[in-house]
Amino acid sequence: MSALNTQVSGDHYKSLKIQPIEFIHANGIPFAEGSVIKYVTRWRDKGGLADLEKAKHFLELLIELETKARGLAE
């Protein structure tokens, strides 16, 4: 059986036309951006507002890391 057809803990990705991991992998999206996609995709069916907060946190992390990497002042 394909790992894409198996979901551990819930079924919140089963109704989607494409799973977030497939989209993230096919487009070579890095971890932080992929996490945002994952949480925004599932928030209605799994974690509710907590998942939106997680997505927001990953965006904040990404902004902070990119600001430091580019030597920009906050």
C-alpha cells in the first residue's frame, strides 16, 4: 500500500485533491514554507485556530530568519 494512501492519526487530508506533502515535494518548497501550507490546508478539519497560529508562527520564523540572513535590521 502506498504511504500516500495511509494517514496516521485522522483523515483530515483524505478529502483533498492533492495532499500537502505531494504539492510541497513536487515544488521543492523548503520546510518553513511547507509547514505553512500544511497548517493552512488542514486548519478547518483538524486543529482549528491553533493550526492558523502554527502557520503564523512559521511565517514569523521565516521572516526573522530571512531578515537575519539578509543582514537587515528589524
